[in-house]
Amino acid sequence: MKPIEEIKPLLESPKKVVITMHQKPDADAMGSSLALYHYLRRKGHDVTVISPTNFPDFLKWMPASENVLDFESALDKSLKALDGVELLFCLDFNHLGRTKNMEPYLEKLNCIKILVDHHLEPQPDFDYGLSDTTAASTAQLIYEIIYRLGDEHYIDNDIAQCIYAGTMTDTGSFRFASTSARVHRMVADLLERGLEHEYIHQAIYDNFLENRLRFIGHSLLNRMEVFYETNTAMMAIPYSDLKRFDLQTGDTEGLVNFLLSIQGIKLAALIIDRNSEVKLSFRSKGNFDVNTFARKYFEGGGHFNASGGRSSDSLDRTVQRFLKAMHENEDLLQ
């Protein structure tokens, strides 16, 4: 994979470009993709953003989000966009498998493929890229790439909003260890350019329906289990709960962090039956590596203190697998 700076000559003349991200995109995936979209459009490129799946309503305030194609519901338009594409940017994921049903189509593309990501162990099959696990977010990397290419004059309010949203959410509102001086310098620059950050926080965190709050209360009261002997908290959500509270994409976002807020807890696990498969989210404090944990037990991965996984077993069976894995790591959780 060649250094990202070497794409500069490729961007000097108009190209047909597609930007994609991981399935069920979060604010960083969407924010980094739309920031790059606005930047490349300003440079004169023909750009399409394709999400492998739908994305949460609380991200639809982002500038140009209405132009993002949902691969599953807009298949014909998405395939048309991929036809003849010259540059494919893959953002906020490290393996094409994270694009779900898009994967076979992306693998067949005869174009230049570019990776921008901050997760561990990236797939090597990219022509150019930047994989920086020290970065707080992929949105931060897009900001830095624009600077590296000498194009910081293109950063307007649309780009700034998208970059800030992606970084704010991936740092837990700037409280995680990944919030470095490098991050704060970037935010200071965006604020000096006129960014109004209060609006973004409200759009993401204060923009849910009543049923989500009732679901959270129900989950904390009826689905949470705490295992103090292993400093672990778990929440297992059956599919019937998702239907009962009419949850939409993104409504379970951040739920796992409630578990990690319990005094003494080092490992938090959210296990959700999505009907087609069981999804797991892990968070940890200190030196417990949930990236390795997710890779070893649940076909997943991510960051040292934040990762995810999946299971094709039933919810009950997945819970039992998690409890077994928890006890196998008991010494590391003390």
C-alpha cells in the first residue's frame, strides 16, 4: 500500500470517484465520507457516496447526506455509480467484508482502491492508503490528508461539520484516551474557521424519539447483569425488545457505555439479537484488550478499548459463549 500523499497527481484532473464505508455506518464513517465528498467535489471530481446499508436518522442533518446511496435499497443506482469508477475510497473499515453485500462487487472492481482507516490489522489489498491506529477517528485523518495535500483552503463549514461530528463521537465527546493534543489542535482550527459545534452535539445526542429512552430504561432495569468477580457487565437484548420499542437504525448506539460507567467495571458487553445474526459490542477500561478478545471469540475486532463482533448462534448460546470467554480471561480482568 503506497503512502496516501502519492494520490496527489491522481486528483489533479477530474475522476469518477466512489466513497464507501462500513455497514450500519456511525457518525465517523458518515462524517469522514461526506467530508471527503465535499473536498473532492470542490476539486472538480464526479463523486458518489455509497453506504452498504441504511444509516441512522440522527446523521441525516449532515451536509449532502441526502445524496448518499443505500446499496441495499438503491442497488441499480449504486451499481451504475460503481460502473467505470476510477478511484474507490474505503473509509473507516479495514476489510472489504465490513461492507456486507457490497464486498463481491468491490472485489471485482478494476480501479485504484484507497484505504483511510484507524483500525488494527488492515487488509493489504489496497493501492494507496493511510492506516493510523493512533488517530482518534477516520474523520480526523481526512482533515490531515487535506492538509498533507496542501488543500486546507478547501475546508469550509460543510467539511468542518462532518469532521467534527466524526471525531466528537469516536472520542466519546473528547473523553477517551485517543483524544490527543493533535485532536484538540484540529478542533481549534475548525472553530477558528467558524464551526458552531453546539448545533452538531444537539443534532446527534439530543435528537431521539421517546421510545428510545423507554427502551434504555427497560434495558437497564431488566437486561443488565453485573459480574463483580470478573469486573464485567453485560446486557443481552432479545429481538422482541427491538420490535416492542420499534427501534430504528442507531437507536442502540452508545448503550454499551452505560455498562462501562459502573464503578469497578473493566469489561462491558452489549449483545443484541438482530434476527439475522447476533451482534456484540465491547468496551473496556485500562489494559484489557477487547480487540484481541473480539477477534479470538466472536469474529470481530476494532480498537484496544472498543470493538465489536458477531455470532451466528442463538442469543442464549452467544451469551453462554461470552460468559465462558469472560471466565477464561478472569485473570486479565482483575
